[in-house]
Amino acid sequence: MAGETRQNDSPVNERAQVFLKALVERYIRDGQPVGSRTLAKDTGLDLSPATVRNVMADLEELGLLVSPHASAGRVPTAAGYRLFVDSLLTVRPPSEQDIAALRSQFETVTDAKTLIETASNLLSGITHLAGVVMMPRRERNVFRQIELLPLAEARVLAILITSEGEVHNRVLHTERPFSPAQLEEASNYLNQIFTGQDLDEVRRRLVEDLRRTHEHMDQVMMRATALAHQVVTSAERKDDCYIAGQTNLMEFGELASMERLRQLFEAFNQKREILHLLDRCIAASGVQIFIGEESGYSLLDDCSVVTTAYRVEGEVVGVLGVIGPTRMDYQRVIPIVDVTARLLSAALRQT
């Protein structure tokens, strides 16, 4: 990939490709609709303004460009960006000096969590976009034991112990008080069913149980299942990914409406959609690029996401990348994401 143009399987002719490439690069740089005169100058081709306008009209008819409002210029569509990225983009790797500077940021860090934060901050700082890094996936976390203990005022103390030795305590408010014997029976019941199972599987089965009533399960057991669901859900890690530089997105006019920013920042805060998108990249090879609606999440319709996996001892343990407007500098961003993943992988091997 480094220093080479990606394989060209474009549906448009060579001259139209030259114009599309020049237009996308100009729009990425300036953020303003590109007119025929500017495009003719950028390409350096000796063509009449009418010829240039005809080529732009053809590209617009193909759905690769669009004229915003009453502007005489054009801007790329998501399809235009996709063709540009797949067929016309020339990526240039960072210099050895840049790589050395990046590597030095990881050398003084000795724990995984700080390495993840460092990688996210570097991605954000270098690209001026939002940097996101998934925390390394831990080995299978298994349900070992749960204890339900009565407290005063219709409250129950739930204690969940996992195979990693983690202890999760939560005070739960109930509709009615439970006797110690009832809670002991409920604890035994839950332990008998779930001990040794993956926490994600336990969470899934508890949800299923709550959605339907079992004839063999009395009201005490049904309530105990609801209590267990609360504590297992609370045991879910809240730091599954680290996001830095969200405010960088305020600098891009196409994302700067208050409602758009509110939706994006809420997604960054909740992390759910972001994590689902990163999960989809776990098994993929190389750099993955989602442009606009390709992410499958409407709140990212005006954004692009560039990701790649990072590894420890050859095994994929997480995904990192950047989130920004579709008008991002792909030529620069793609190799930065790739190099950061390699450096993070190397640093994690030392922890």
C-alpha cells in the first residue's frame, strides 16, 4: 500500500478519473465547492471550460459529484469518495523521522491502559480528528459465583465474582423484601445454572429469561433473575474503548450544526455504536474505511471511519482508528492509522 496508487477498477474513463481525483483533493483541502475553472487549472489539461463542465456533468450523473444549493461548483458524494479511495488514492507513509517521533511517545509507558490512551491521543493530535482505540480484549471472563444478601428497606446486596478474581458489589432496590432463605435459594439456583459460563452468555440468557415466564420458575426466582441481570450488566466494562479529540470535529463546517454535534458527542459518550463498528473490524485484514452510510449508523452518515486491528503475539486483540468528516485527508490518515497500530502492537508486547 505504501507509496502506491490502489488498484484501478474505476467505472469512469481515464480523463474523468483525473478530474475526479483533482476535485476530491481540492475539496478535501479547501472545503469549498470546486468549479470548472479551478478544476481545469488543477489538472493542467488544455481543455475548454465547456469540456470540463461536460466531464463534471457526467460525473454528477454517475452519482459521484453533487452541486450543493445553487453553487456552480461540485463536491464529492460518498460514492465519489469511495471511488477515490479504492482506485485513485496515492498513500504516502510517514517519514522515518515521524515514525521515530511516534515511537518515542510509547517508549516511556509501561501499562496497557496508558498505552491505549497514548495511541488515541496521538491519532487525534496528528490527524486533527477523533482518535478511538478499543481496549485489548481480555481472555474469557467467566461467571464464578453470585451471592444475594438481604439489607434493610427492601434492598439486596448482590456480590458477583468472576474467573478473573473481580468482585462486583451492587446494592439493588426491590419491590418487596426477601428473606435470607429466599435469597440463599435464589443464589444457589443462579450458581447452579450459570457457574463456568462466559459473562456475555450469562447476560444473554438472563435477558431471555426475563422476556418469558417459565412455569417452573416461581415469583421469587423470577425476581432473583432480574436482580442477577442488574449486577451482571453492571459488571460489563465501561472502558471498552478510549476516544480522544472529539472537539476536533467542531472545526469542520459540515459537522458543525448543534444537533449533529450533540448526536455525535452522545454516541462518543455511550460508545455502544462505536464499539459495535470496531467489533466488525476485528476479523478484517488491513485498513478498513467506512464512508458515510457504509457504517450502518445514521449518526455517522456525514462521517468516515478509518480503522485497523492491532495485535499481541500475532493475535488480534483490538482495533483502533479515527472518526472524522467524509472530507478527511485519506492520503495522510490511512498510513497514520496503520503505523500507529504497528507501534501500539510493539509497545503492548513489552508490557
